[in-house]
Amino acid sequence: MKRLLFLMMIALTAGTAMSQPRQRRTQQQTPQQQRQQAQQGAQQQGGMTQRMQIMYPTTAQMPEDVVWRRDIYREINLNDEENAGLYDPVEPQGKRLNLFTYVFKLALGGYIPVYEYNLDGNEVLEPSAKIEMKRILDDYKILYEEQGGKLKVDNSDIPSAQVRLYYLKECAYYDQANTTFHIKPIAFCPVMVSDDDDFGDNTRYPLFWVKYSDVEPYLSRQTVKTSDVNDAAQMTLDDFFTLNKYKGTIYKTANRLGKTLAQVADGDTAKLSAEQRRIEAELDAFRQRIFGDPARRDSLDSIAAADPKAKAAKGSRQPKEKKERVRSRREKSGASSSGGSQPARVSVRRERH
């Protein structure tokens, strides 16, 4: 019995000694270190950890010292066939969510910030322009519950079916460091469209701006259908935007007066369409001619053909060179003819008698 008690005391002493270093490490942590450790644990449980961001890398940011860029605003109509994948499915089907439902849930959970839509339509992607989701839910009469300080919205109450339009800001730029041309999305705004029977028109309600770089790591984890006849034709939402698979009409460009194309056209539909085509043509022309005129592949020939002095010099040299070639041929032919007038050489073989 005494021996058993002795062994139990030794085991308790060893356990206490083994647990002391861990306790000492915990006690030696400063309050700031403990808060950082708690934040890291919370991030790993609900947020986007650094490991997840590495697993889903984002595209390179646009350099600040580009020599050419143009900011363009487009309307992405989900009724167009090219954009229909962003609307499907209207209600969540398992893990499949459309773009608005996915972004709405991310913003509701606090994973991404959203920014207020100003009346002038210009986005302000600064911390001062952030807007709380509770305010959006209240302003647009979206039903929700608040449990333990967290907002909860049922899938049936998410106004996904009404979001049939997006405002998208993209930036077309030329990167001289890599000699490449890019069109990069900067931000987008979901727009609710409601049928107004009283006025016979569709009323638009822009909800909020989303910074594309904030939501980009998450878009790499959600797919979108790209065909109505082949359900296997899919790509990630990030590829859909970065590869510019969407179709959108231009409604504004960054200009010094801050006018939209509708204001420039002054209500003239034909003038508005002509202005949109002009801007699209300018972008295509810049992209096609960024590496030189495709009709003139050889730069030396193009320079010679465009320079009148080079043409004149080439024309003046050609007869002289031709005369010299003719003279050299005559001299060769004269030498051969003069050699033919001499008596033929006869070789005589001496025979032995």
C-alpha cells in the first residue's frame, strides 16, 4: 500500500512538472499578445485565413505608374445571354449561389466591407464610406433577425430575384513594364430592379459598392455556368470577370466634367449609341495598335515606303546599279569571245616507235 501511494505521488509530481512550462508561457504573455492570439483564433474559425488566401491567389494589382489608362463604367444586364450565369440560381441550391446571394452572405457575415452608393454614382472605396449591413436591410425593408449580435436573413428573404442589373467599374490600362494590355474590374454595385405599374417603367435601386479586390479571393471558390446547352461548361466567378466574359454597355467614362453619356447625348438615343460605339472603337484600336500597325509587319519596309526621300534615293540608285550589272556581264562575255578567236590548243601524244 505504501509502495502504491509512493508511485502515485511520483506520477502527480511528474504531471505537475510537465504542465508548468505551458502555464508559465501563458502567464508570460502580455495582454496585447493574448488579444492577437484570440483574433487569430476567431479568424481561423469564421474568416479568411492567410492560408486560404494563399490557396486562392489573386491577380496582380495595377501598377500606379502606367503610361495609359481609362476608367469605364458599364451596365451588366443579367437578361443578356452572356451574363445570365450571374443570375443562376435565383434561390440557393445546396452550395450553388448566384453572385448577389454569395456577396450578400459574405457582407452579412462581416467577411467583406461594402461601401455606400452616392447619388452622383461615383464610388468612394475608402473606410469613411463603409456602410453597415443593418442599415441596408432597414432601408430596403429586407426581413432579418438579430441573434447574439449577428444578423440572420433567410434565403427566401434575400432579394436575389430582383437584382437583375450590376454597375461595373473597370480599368483598361497598358503596363509598359510587361508590355501588356489589361482590362481589370475595380468595383461593382448590385442594382435591384422593380416593376413600377403606376409609371410603366422599371425603378432602379443601387444597393452598395463592392471593391473587387476584397471579394476576389472568395470568387475563386464559386463557379458560374457559361452555357445553356452544356451544364459542364463552367468557370469560377473570378475567371468570369478577369477574363472579361461579361457583356456590358458603357454608361459613363471618367472625365473632367463628371458627365454620363446620357448627359452628353442630351436625351438623344441615336447620339448615345454613337458615343458608346465610338468609345468601344477607341479601346479596340488602342489594343490592336499597341504593338504596331498589323498591316505593316516589317518596320523597315514601312519606314521606307512612308519616306519619300527613301523612295527617290532608291529610284536613283536602281538604274546605276543596273548599268553596272550590264557592264560586268558584257566584260565577261567579251573576254570569253576574245578567247575563242585564238587557235585551239592541240595536245599531241608522243608515241614510241
